[in-house]
Amino acid sequence: MNKSEKRTKLVEKIESRLRLTARNLVKFDTIQETLDFTVESFQLEFSWVCGDRI
């Protein structure tokens, strides 16, 4: 896979993730619920980077 194909695939993955996140965020009634979901999702998504430190 060349550099252009890798970039395109990464952009598609990011766009897909952003659409999914946006659909999930509109479900919440309060800012606190939204922030809780966002933090938890971030921790789950990037726990592989930091191991169990989060």
C-alpha cells in the first residue's frame, strides 16, 4: 500500500469514527453525561497506547 492509499484509508477511518461519535453525543441530555461519555470513549480507544495507566 502506498503513502496516498494509507492516507486515504486513515482519513476514511477518522471520518467514520467522528460520525459515530457525533451520533452518540446527541443522545445525551446534559453536558456532564456528554463529557463522561467522551472521556470514557477516549480512555477505551487509547488504552492500548498507554496500557493500564489510564
